[in-house]
Amino acid sequence: MRTGLWERLARGIYRLSFAPLSQDEDLVRIALWASSYRGLVAFSHETALALHGLSDLLPDRYHLTVPRGFSRKPRWQVVLHRRDLAPADTEERPGYRVTTPLRTLLDVAETSRVPEEQLWLAVHQALDRGLVSQKRLEAALPELSVRARARLLRALRSHAPGAVSA
């Protein structure tokens, strides 16, 4: 730090001052902050939609799923969602993890923050791009609340051949 080689980003988080900035630097910083806790931590919900290129949403905050016992207070415009993620629910990216497209769609179906039209668009794009299959989405329906199941079923039905896309 005194020589200028290292730059402090947050308590316990440093970067080489001469290293080029990454476009994902904010994501890596947040992942490092949260990863000191045991258990899987991954960007999720609206942030994961954006990272997967699904829907037209531009989230104004970072959504991060952390283990149920996570006790740190959110920082840097971070919204915490508590869930114990399985390794199969996440994908590794350079410096951070993100929920899979399937887990992301299930999470987004559960929230009222994402308008139904955006859920439909995300489902259509994920199916059209082969990121998820309709069979996998239908198999996951029982784990959702009644309301979320209905939202996701409407999106799946609207994707049927001949249906008009959202």
C-alpha cells in the first residue's frame, strides 16, 4: 500500500494498482466480500438475468444469493437473498459465481419485483437459446410457491408453437 503497488477496495480486499480494470470488477469485489462466509454465494435474480442476457431488465442493484446463516450486512447496493444453493444451481465465472439459467428463472418467478412480461421474455429467450429445456422447467415447478408456479406456467404456455412471444 505504501509503495502504491496495491489499492484497497474494501476491508480485506485489495487489487494491484497497475492491473487493468475488469468490466466485472464490481462483481468480483462483491463476491470476494461475501465469500469469506462458508457456503456457496452466487449472483442471482435480476443480476443473473442480466449476466445470462435474458430479458431487458437493467438492475439498479446487485442481487446475491447467500447461505441462510450469512450474517453480514449488505454493502454496495447489494440485495441479499438467503438460500442454501447446491453446486448444480451455480456456474463459475472468472472471479465469481452466478446461478444457472434454470435456478435464475425459478428465483425470478418467485419475486414480484420482476414484471410478468419480463419473466415471459426471459423464459422465451432461455428456451430459444437452449439454456434450459421446457421439460426441466416443468420438472422444477413443484418446488415453487403456488403464485410462482402460475407465473412460470403462463410463460411456458405462451411459448407453445404458434403462440405470440412476449
